[in-house]
Amino acid sequence: KAYQDLCQRHGLKECRSWMVRLLWGFRVDELRTYAQEAVKDELARPLTTEVIREHAGDAAPVEVRRGVRMIAEMADLIVHLKKFGFDVWVVGDDGQEFIEAMAGHYGIEPSRTLGIRSGSHEGKITDEILEPVPVESGKASVVAAALGRVPALVVGADGGDAELLGYGSGLRLLLDKGNGALRAAAAEKGWLVQPAFARPANSAAAAAVEELPGLKTPKKTPVLP
């Protein structure tokens, strides 16, 4: 509930940063191991909703989704992109170590991940949050700082990806989750819209990759959410 209240009062950037600050005091190597184990555990969990109450009579409990799954179609897309020489990056609004851990299951190396980064001192995580923070408009800032160029392809899925999808020119793909404002932006700006990855080989993303000019040239860069 504290997290939800913080989001409502101060916005997503502050509450996502607060979640990362809770890890203050971990050794850097310990946190990386913890993140890897946490992701492994959540991948093995059933997909359920856990109800958390402050006390037995709590009339407004918090529901938390448990369990995560890899998206097979996204994994296929990454393989397809790499086959054509793309340098694939992942950006997200979770802690850096957790982005690294999940991206590793998709075959993406830690150096190609962009999450919320903490400061460190003498090998321990501090409560400092390093700018830029990859939340909402900050995703575009993080990508610009890391890549030094506009990505050839951006894939986004929700309102927090709007500014990143609108950053620069190139191929832009919206994974449509029913956000009317994003669908309207896609129609206005000419983004591709993919309702689902039912058949990845015939998806809008895979087809569009093959149509990109200069496809055989390495180091084109897609950014995935």
C-alpha cells in the first residue's frame, strides 16, 4: 500500500526508484545473485494472484501478481533480429540487476540492458539513484545516453513506452494491450501495431525487420521494453 500511495502522490518515477532503494546495503555481487534467484523462482511459480492484508480484518487488501513467464514470441523475435545483425537492447523500469537477470533468459547480455541503477560505495549498494531513470520519458533519455544514436527499431507495450516509441525516426512497433491513446498515437505517427504474437514468423515485427533498408549492415539497434 505504501508503494501504491507513493505512486499516486509522487508519480511513477519516484515510486519505482523507492522500490530500488529498498535494496540499499546489499553487496553488489549479492544483489546480482539475489536477482537471478528471484527471477528463477518466479519463472517456476504458478501464475497466481496473492492477496496481502495488513491485518485479518483489512477491508482493502492489496493484490499482487505472482509468477512470470517468458514470452516465446518475443524470444523468437530477438533471435530473428540477431540473425540479421541487430544489436538488441532491453530497457525497463525495474532495478538494473533484475532487468539483467530476466534479459539473460532471452540471450541478452548484461551490457545491453538498461534498468534503474543504484550508486555503490566500497562494493555495497547505496540509496542513490543514478540519472537518467528509465521511467516514462526517462526511457528515451537512457537509450539516447547509452546508444548515442537513434535506434532502428523500438518495441513498446504500454503508456510508459510512449515517449520512447516517439523518439527519433525508424521502425516503431506497438504491442497493443488495449490502450486507446497509444493506438491513436500509432495511427497518427505510422507505428506498426501488433495485437498478439500468434504466429511470430508472420508477425508485423518479423515482416518489417526483413523490409528494413540496409538489413545486412550490422549494428542496427532495436530496443525492447
